[in-house]
Amino acid sequence: MSSTSTSLIRSSSRPEASASWLRLAGRSAMLIALYYAVGLWGYVFTPDAYGIPLVWPATGVGLAFVYLYGYRLLPALGLAVAFVLWQFTGSMMAPIETVGVTLATLVGVTLGAHGLRRFGFSARFERLRDVWLFLAIGGLAASGIAATAGAWGMAVSMDAVSFRDTWWLCWSADLMGLVLVAPALLSWLGTRFERTIDGGWAMDTALVSSLVTVTVVVYGGHLPMGIAMPLSYAVFPLVMLAALRCPVQITTSLTLAAGAIALSGTGWGLGPFAEVGLHTSLLSLNVQLALLVSTSLLLIALRRERESAEARARQHLDELARAGRLSTLGQLSAGLAHELNQPLCALASYAQASKRLLDRGRMNELREALGQLDAGAHRAAETVRQMRAFAAGQPSVYQPIAPADLLRPVLDLLRPEMRRRHVKVELALDDALPTVTVAPVQIEQVLVNLLRNAMEAVEGRSNARIELSVRRQDVEVQIRVTDNGPGIPRERLPNLFDPFATWKIGGLGLGLSISRSLVEAHGGHLTARNRESGGAEFLFTLPVEARDART
Amino acid sequence: MPAPKRPQVYLVDDDADVRAAVSLLLKTEDFRVSAFADAGAVLAAVDAATPGCLVLDVRLPDMDGLTLQRRLRAQGVEMPVIFITGHGDIPMAVRAVNEGALDFLEKPFHDVALIDGVRDALAQDAQRRAGAAEMAQVEERLASLTPRERQVLEALLDGQPNKLIARALNVSVRTVEIHRGHLMQKMGAKSASHLARLALACADYRDRLAPGPLPV
């Protein structure tokens, strides 16, 4: 028995294993191809004097792949490094040095990938911390070690080149390549393409095409230096806009494209930076590109932080609304129990009467009693349904809803309470009210808070009256709760909506504060005043749905 | 003499379903039931002269059941009250029973409990009414006594023998005996102790029941 199941597992795991080998082979091939391509591109920028590439994106490719797909890609990376070294410096570098440089690159990338994973780096650049991590670990571990090895290799091979002179050149070239290419690879390969803000493909396309156009014009070599140099800064607003509005992949691609075009142009002696010789010009361009990349990464991270803070705030508000709803239910539970006990009493009495009618053979009356019993059971079930609907609440999704449908569950819920306190709520709804787009759970909670306050204010008055009116006013719906109670004490008015500002015994003082936050989260506002005729008035507004406002 | 009216059960509850169901239940036992939604309606409709009882919900829209009970008493309605409640409100139950409620049933209640309760209440009401009628008769007889007969009755209630009464009233013992005979006859008393019981139940002599020093 056990041997069968083992063999079954083994046979079933085989296709998975081969699929994972295939995936590894595919990724390895992609790594080698990309590494070779960017290496080739890097050697375009080798000034004659030293033979040191001034931009070296290959380490960035290695770091991104090993970070994303694990250490199983190290053999492929080793192959790629050795192959590129042999291809471009074959005659100059001894085999032992090639091996040394390859090993050092592998160590640098491994340490870098390990560091990024160890410290919880997010490829989406979600926090400022991710930016610092990326720059520090990329710069110190990956580029630092790779550059040291490269400089050492060259210093050993060439008498004219000293390690101390070339190290920082190698390092800045490596780091420059890394910050241009790694964010794009990490974001495209490692994270989902998420559209968070409106704008859509139109904005992405517009930004990409304007950036490419501007960069090609600037580095095409046709503009005079006096214009081309200042115009080269035009990439900044484009990249900043993308960082704030577009998915992270678009931004990282923009910086990569800007860097690639600018570096290629300058490498071929074109554009504003090409005037002063490759060495100096590429270094000054590198500084500009480094600023561009840092700006974009910082903005991406700041935007992400703001977005997640907003999401947290929304979630807290929603949790508060739900907590308020449960606490409301707790406070109303006595009334709700009564509301259920009444139909139960009726049902029990119908059942007992039916038994007696059956004993006496009064069949016609029995049939009628059973019909009543059935109808009563359904009414009781409806009461339970309303209660449950209010307690559970739908998930807090915004949905278009008619104001009357917002009021109904609230009034159903509070009816026993109104009866107990002998308070009447008068409804005044405008005809043909527009729909509002709200999270019903939250607005219902606001209504419950305001109505319960009003009930407490008027309880015990002989002419206790609460009016709930809904009117349309231009592009908003106004919901007003007025009572003829004693009104709000004058000294309470200025800080009425502050948390914990209660004057009720047993109240926490959070109801109004939460209500105002909930209304404001919907783009409305909540105000309170005392009416001249006595009593308090609470008014809140909800914006009418844009589509509806036009009609 | 008119035939005694059939007793009336007054049911007061704000819930229409409960009213209909409980009315039906009581009607299966052939009680005469009329149901009301609030205190005002029953206060307007109740007839103190008809025998009956009240089944009241503790909480009503316009006043609570205890207040209604007091208002009914003030209106001269002495019928027994059975409270029904959906609240399991023990303090209120205690107060209700202290103020003279016959029973207190928690909803949903057992049919037997309600029906027995209503039956007891109607029996109690009938007894009270019969007792009241008898009392009225005794009071009437007491009022028919002559002043001299009243003097003899009071002396008898004080426990004085005929001889002492005769001396006090300055008449012969024989005259006292004649007054005493008339007195017994008028009051419908079979013996001296029966006469004393009847007289002491009347308003004029009730205070003589108060415990005091025993006559030696």
C-alpha cells in the first residue's frame, strides 16, 4: 500500500521537476543573453586611455536575477561573467585573473541578493527604506566587490593602470549601471503590474513617447549646446509625474530608457555632455542620471507610503464603523430581544390554540389559526433577517444606493428603541432623490449615531419629536436630523466633534467624532447647530454621483 | 333580578399578532375577550360593573402596566390583573404583585398557566363581587336598627351581660332581652357570636377589632 502511494507521488512529481528545470534553464539563458547584451553595450563607453567601461549595467542584471530567482542562477551568472570577460579582454587578461574577477562578481552578487532578502527589501519600492536598502546593498556589496575585482584585474593586467585610480571609476560605472537596469528588471519580473490611479494606458504612452522624443532630440546632436543642456533636464518632470501617477514598472522603464538613450548618444559623441571628452562627459551625465533615478525611486516610495497610510486610515475608519455597529447592537439588544419575543409569544399562543381547537374538532378555526401561525413565523424571520443584515453589514464597498434604502435598515433597527422611549421619528424625503455612492455600512452607522443622540435628547418629553429629512441641494444630498430636545450646551458646541468630548453618562464620546470622519471620507461634511425654535440640528451631506449630477 | 352578565377578559398588548393569538387562545376556552392596543383604549372601554379580569402587558406605548393598574383602581375598577411581560423583569414583577396583581407570566407563556390564571382571576372577581353584595346587605340591616337596639348591640359587642346592660340603660332585664331578640332577627344572626362577626365586618364597628386590652 505504502509503496504504491510512494511510487504514485514520485511519478506525479516528475513532470513538476522537469518543469522547474526547464524554468531554471530558461531563466539562465535569459540571464546570460541579457548579461552579454548589456556588457556589449557597456564596452561602447570604454575610453581609449584605460579600457575601463564608464557604465557597467551587467552587475545589476546579475543582482536582479539572483535576488528574484535564487542562488540556482549563480552558475549561469558565472558563465556569463567569464564569457563577457573573455570576449572583451581576452587578450589582455590572464586566465587566472578572469577566474578571480568572475568569483569576486559572484560573491558580490550573492552577498547583495542575500542582503536584500535578509532585510526584507520589496521590489515594488514600497517604503523609503527599500530605496536606502537598494542603494546601500547594491552600492556596497554588489557593485563594491565587483568593482574591486574589476579594478584589481585591470591593475594586474596593465602596468599603466593603478588600482587606486581605477577603483572608484569601476565602482561608479558599476553602480550607475545597477541603478539604471536593476529597478526595471526587479519591477517587471518581480511584481505585478498594478494600476492604482486613474490615467490608464493613455498617460503611460504619452509619458513614454514624450520622454523618448525629448531624449532623442537632446542627444541626437542636432541642437546647439546652449539649448540641449538645459533641455536635458526635461526628463525630470516626466519621470516625476510617472512616479506619482503610473505603475512602478512604467517609471523604472522611463529612467532606463532615458539613461540608455543619453548614455548611448554621449558614448557616440553626441549631445550636450559629449563636448568635453568621453571620460568627463560620461561622469557628469552619470551624476545627472543618478539624480534622476534617486528622485524617481524616492518619489515611488513616498507615494507608496502615502497610499498605504491612506489605505490603513480607510481600513481603521471602517473598523471603527463596524465596532460602532456592534456596540449599537449591544446597546439595543434588550429592545431587539423584546422585538423577537413578541412574535415568539404569538407563535406559541397560536400553536397552543391550534391544539385546543383540534381537541374540540373546530377544524375551520384550526385552519385559520395555522395560517396565522405560518404568517407570523415568516414575519419573525424577517425581523431576524433585518437584524442580521445590520449586524453583519455588507463589506464596505462603495455602491450607488437610493437614500431611502440607506434609511430603511436604520429605522428597522431603531424601531424597538423608539417604541421603548416613546419617540416618534418623522420622515421627510424629497421626491426623486438622486442616488449617492457610499459604503452603506458606514453611512448607516452615522445615521444610527445621530438618531440615537436625538432620541436620548428628547426622551421623556411629552411632545418628543425627531425629524429626519433628506433633500437635494445642487450636487449634494443633505440629510438632516432635528429634535426638539434641550439643544446642545453652548460651551460644548466648539469641540462637539472632538473625540471623548462627551457629556453623557456612560458615553465614550466617540460617536460624533467617528461620524464626522466617516462622512468626510465620503467627501461630505457633518455640522451641528442649535435651532432658534429650540432643539439641536445635525446636518450631513453626501456628494451626488457625478453621472447623476449631470442629468 | 337580572341574569348575571358573562365575565369579560380585557387583553392589552401593543403587538397586533400577540393580541390576535392570545385572544384566540382564550376564546378556545369560551372566554369573552376584548383586546386593546394601549392603556388609553382600555381605560375608556372598561366597565367596572361587569365581572371580569385584565391581562396587561407590562410595557405599553402610552404608559407602563403598573401605572395603568393604579389608574384602573382610581377609576374604581377592582378586577384582578394578570401581567404578561416579554422582558423577564423581576423587580417589576415584585412591584406588580405587591400592588395587588394576581399573577405575572413571562412571554411566551404556557396556555395552561394563562387559562388557569384567567379562571382564578374570574373566580376571585366573582367571589369579591358576591362578598361585596353580602356586605351591602349587612350594612343595610344594621342601618334598620332603632337607636335603642344599636345601644344594646354596642353593649353586647363590649361583652356586657344583660343585667349590666339593663342597669346602664335603666330598663328591665326583660326589655333588654326583647331588644336583643329583635336585633338578632333584624341582623339575621343565628347566635351571639354570629351577630358579633356580622357587626364587626361593618364599617361602623371595624375599629373594635383593633387589638387592645382585654375586658376583665
